[in-house]
Amino acid sequence: MTVSPCVNGVSANGDRVLIIGATGFMGQFVAQASLDSGKPTYVLLRSFPSCLLKAKATKAFEDQGAIILFGAMENEELMEKILKDHEIDIVISASVPAY
Ligand SMILES: NC(=O)c1ccc[n+]([C@@H]2O[C@H](COP(=O)([O-])OP(=O)(O)OC[C@H]3O[C@@H](n4cnc5c(N)ncnc54)[C@H](OP(=O)(O)O)[C@@H]3O)[C@@H](O)[C@H]2O)c1
């Protein structure tokens, strides 16, 4: 799991957080913690989950105010656009890198 960037280890509550892998085992805890902390929380999904449990988790995040975005983290152009358009301050990846 990677976290970036963290300015001086401190972030204000208004920081916008983008979470990659939020439907995963670890990512669900991370996304919930971000929402619980009151930070504007964005979730990047490759597609809407077909798995019922992941779909329920996604809906629950959305109901708590998370913004759901679609795309692959490997798409550099898209990632740059997301970071810029949504003024994302913090990116947390709880995804499993493909080897
Ligand atoms: N599980 C543990 O006990 C544990 C403990 C310590 C550390 N970790 C680390 O935590 C990280 C996550 O592990 P996990 O067990 O939570 O994995 P996981 O349950 O398999 O979840 C992986 C998540 O990453 C997403 N993902 C995978 N490839 C992606 C891509 N190319 N673009 C965007 N999203 C992608 C998956 O989305 P889809 O639903 O689309 O597949 C899923 O939401 C790993 O780095 C692991 O080493 C895990």
C-alpha cells in the first residue's frame, strides 16, 4: 500500500483524498477512515463492481458522500486529469499491482 503525498505528515481536514482499490480488503478500511475523518473522499474504480459485496461497499461509500470515479490507475493521462480536475491533495493506493 502506498500513500502520497503527505505534507509534513499533517493534512488539514479539507484535503481531498483519492483512494485506489477502495473495493478491496484493505481499501475498504482506508476509504471508511477517510469518510469518517470528514475528508472529501474520491474513489477510483475500474468499473462498477459486478461482485455483490464490492457493489454494496461502493454504494455505502457513495451514500456517505464519496465521489465515485471510473478509470484505470495505469492511465497516466486520466490520472493527471483526475488529480487536476478534482484538486486531489492525497492519493492512497490500496490496490494490488499487477506483475
Ligand atoms: N489483505 C491483507 O491482509 C494485507 C495486509 C497488509 C498489506 N496488504 C497490502 O494492501 C494492498 C491491498 O491488498 P488487499 O488484500 O486489500 O487486495 P484486494 O482485496 O485484492 O483489493 C485490491 C483492490 O485493488 C483494486 N485494483 C487492482 N488493480 C487495480 C488497477 N490496476 N487499477 C485500479 N484498481 C485496482 C481492486 O479492484 P477490482 O475490484 O476492480 O479488482 C481492489 O479494489 C496490497 O498492496 C497488499 O499487499 C494487504
